[in-house]
Amino acid sequence: MAGRKNLSIMAIQELHIKNMVCDRCVRAVRQELERQGYVVRHIELGRAAVEGTLIELAVLEEGLAALGFELLTDRNARTVNQIKSLIIDLIQSGQIAKLNITLSDYLSQQLGKDYAHLSHIFSTTEHITIERFWIMQRVERAKELLSYRELSISEIATQLGYSSLSYLSNQFKQVTGLTPATYRDLNAPDRNPLDWI
């Protein structure tokens, strides 16, 4: 058996990571995984597919925590994180206006699960409904777009998939206590990081 090489099989594992809400988060998580010796095969908001043996799970969790992220091991927590990531990505990408189906159908299709099941898990874990999270994320994005002063409020409403300017204004006022125009005139105070919502 001389010359026989020792072969080790490296499996690709999917990790679910909480608090990844932007492209910078993706880059930071990628750097941490690579720093710890993992080969990153794919990474997106909330998930990373890595090749390598999870040598020290505690070390990986500690490294991610130092950057403000959390490795999710609970199935329900992973599902909630996937829902949040899909919603945030949909809003940030500007693809809402092109969405031809309801949010509930979109989430069901993307996750391959019944919406009632997803809604129950989300509400039980987060203590708010998916719909409320969706509204809060859209309003935060509207705040961001208002602060740039590049688009009209009507254009922002369209980009965020609102059927009318008054619909955006009503939801915006319910969440912030201000109309979009008043918010813009006050120079965009009080924005919240997406992972705090």
C-alpha cells in the first residue's frame, strides 16, 4: 500500500447567521469565516455555505459575535432569520415594485413552507407579525431614501411597492408619527439600523 494518499472528504455545510443586513455584513462574515480557515462557497444575507470541518463551534460563534453576528443553530431561529433576510433583500434591492405576488406567497415559494407555519414561527419567536416587520422595514427604507433627497416621495412610494402615495404616508405616519414630507424637512432624524428592527 505504499504511495497511498490519505484522502479526507470535506463536506459543504450551510450556516445561518443572524444580523446580516447589508453587503458590508456579508463581506465581514466572509472575512471572519476565511480567517478561521473555512472555504466560503456561497454567502448571502443570513446564510453561508462553507467547506471545512467545524473545528471549534465556540470559536466561530465568538468570532462572529465580536462582529455583531450570531450563529443560529435552532431551526425556528434559522427560519425567522431566513424570513428577515428575504424581506430585507427584497426591500433593499428595489425589486418590490416588480413583485407580482403577495408577500405571503413570495415567502412561501422562497422557503418551500406554508405561510401560516412561517407566520406562526415568526410571531412566536419575534413577538411581532411578519406583516409588522415588513411595514417597519419599508418605512426604514423610506427614511433612508428621504434622507438622500434624490427621489420624490411619489417615486419612493413606487420603488417600495406602495399602491399610492397616501398608503405610504399613512404607514409612515403610523410608525414615525410624521408624514414623509415633514420627516424630510427635519433632515431625516431618528433612523434605525435594520438589525434592530
